[in-house]
Amino acid sequence: MGEKSKNGYLDFEIDLKLKESPFQFEVDFKVPEVEKFVVDEPPDTGGEGKGSNASRLLASATGFCLIANIAF
């Protein structure tokens, strides 16, 4: 994860590298246990469909957050 900063929040870094197409990025959370992954837009919106798009990632993150709060 990250280290707690002086204000009590977690500090973390994320790297985004532009890949082959203009909508394709490699995401690196800079955590050894977490693999890098590709985000991309579907072909009908100009991407190559080689990864989830931002809307799907946001929906999954929101769903995870809600379920994690209910379950734990």
C-alpha cells in the first residue's frame, strides 16, 4: 500500500505509460505484489479494446468499495 503521511492519509504513487494507441495506457501501482495492467477504450470509441476502460474500472472500484464496507 502506502505509508501514512503526517496528515494521516496514505501516500502512494501510480505510473501511467502511453502504449501503442492514443487511448491505451499501462498502469503501474508501484507495489511489487500487484501486476501492471493495460487500460484501453473499445474499438468503437477509438481504442483497441486491449483492456478495461475508465468507466469499467470506476464501476468495479465503486462496487468493491461498497461491498467491502457492507461485508466487513
